[in-house]
Amino acid sequence: MSARVPVLRLRFLAAISRALPAPVRRRVPSLAGWLSWLVVTPSRRGLLASHQRRLTPEAAEAEIYRRVRAMVASYTRYWIDTLRLPAVSEEESLQSISVEGYHHVEDALAAGRGAILALPHLGGWEWAGRWLAARGVEVVSVVERLEPPEVLDWFTSLRADLGIVVHPAGPDTVARLRETLDRNGVVCLLSDRDVTGGGYEVEFCGEVTRLPAGPAVLALRTGAPLLPTAVYQVEGDRHLGVVIDPIDTLRRDGFRRDTERVMADLSTALEALLRRAPEQWHLFQPNWPSDPGWVAC
């Protein structure tokens, strides 16, 4: 298959997302959630259900499977929202998001050390990235490398249109992020799934797995505040950003033990953010050793 085909499909989907009238656009995710019962395999539905059980073990089975449908609906909305965002005026996009706890970011920037936002795969973080960039903040993120490379280039260009600089994960990533923090910028890192194999073992949602160590390591090495953050989808095309108290990243017990402590605290904070809207968790891959198909990176 030509490398151009996936990019052409993305352009086609972006054009559709931008052309859909608002009433239709708002109904598509719910329809996708119900249709998922026809196109998502039972094993995949079982995997999503197991993620939801870990997050809220007290939930009844009927509620768990309602959330599985809602996960698909939320993910569908994520793609529609993200693909149409560059075509949304800056004024409209800024009016479509509110932010709780932004004073934590303001305090970090006032101290001149930048800030590290650690986010789960939830909601739509690009809307908050554009909101930050519109306020004159340098916003940098890291993404896993995609194949073919033309797809990564397309997404990099899309996010650049929003004022977000994206670096593919690689050997020079930490150095680039440190440069951003030295310039008093904001680094956004997705932190609930280890995709590079460099993670630390930590208990997450009741079971030990590996989570990316980058946010903790970067905070400990630079002194930049580590801020657990989530961006939720809200009814009516709106979004809500939430920034909670910074993680304690003071150096105390040696680098490795400090990293383990920070990772444990960050894991707990991410769980709290996820439980606020578990049906918006866009985790569709095996993430724990007990998950069928799990492979250590």
C-alpha cells in the first residue's frame, strides 16, 4: 500500500469532520458506541471491560459494559474534535474550554522553570494545548513514532497549526524537553502507558505494570513542577481542563528511590483523574501483564 493512502484517508476524515453540522457531529459518537458491538471483537470488548474493572472494581457488570460503549463513543468524538480543531477559529476554540487549577501552571511559569503536565489518554488534550499556546505559552509534546512516517508528519503538521510542537520519541528527546523547560515552556507528556520500554514498575489501578518514567525523571533532573492534568470532553462540544496539585519531586533518597516515589504518587494522581470520567479513557491496548496480548516493550 502506498504511504500516501493513510494520509489521504486522514485528510478525507478531516474534511468530513469539518463539514458535519453540529447536531449530526454530536450524534455520531453515540452511534459509534452502539455500532461497536457489531465491529469490535468480543476479546477486545473484554479487554476494555477489564480496564474499567481495574479502575472502578465496585461497578456492576451492566455499568462496565455501558462504559465500554462509551469509551468507543468518546474516542470517536476525540477524532472528530481533533481533526476539525485546526478549522475552528481561535476565538471559538478558546470559548469552548474552561480550566480548573490553572494557577498551578501560572505558579510554575512565574518561578521560571517551566512545567511538566502529565496526562492520561483521556478526553482531548489538543484543545488545552491550543488554549495554552494562545496565551503565549510554548507547548511541546512527545509522541510515539508512527508508520508510515508520512502519518507522523501529517499529525505533526496538524498540531503545529494549533501552536503545539511535537517531538517523536527518540534518543534526543530528553535534551529537547530540557531546552523547552529552560525557556520556561510547558511539556505535555502522556503518562498512563509505556510505549518505549523505558518505564518503571509501579502499581497502577490495583496491579503492577510499567508506566513511562519520563515525567518523573525530567522533573527530578530539572526541578520543573510535575502537574497531573486531564482534559475532559463536556457536553455541547466543550472541554474542561483540570490541573491538580503538583507531585512532590524534592530530592531525598537517591535518584532511583526518588523516581520510584514520584512514579507511585503520579500513578495515584492519574487514577484520581481517570475516575472522574472513566468512560473517556482511550486505552484500547493491553496495559498490564495479566492482559491477553500484553508484551513488554
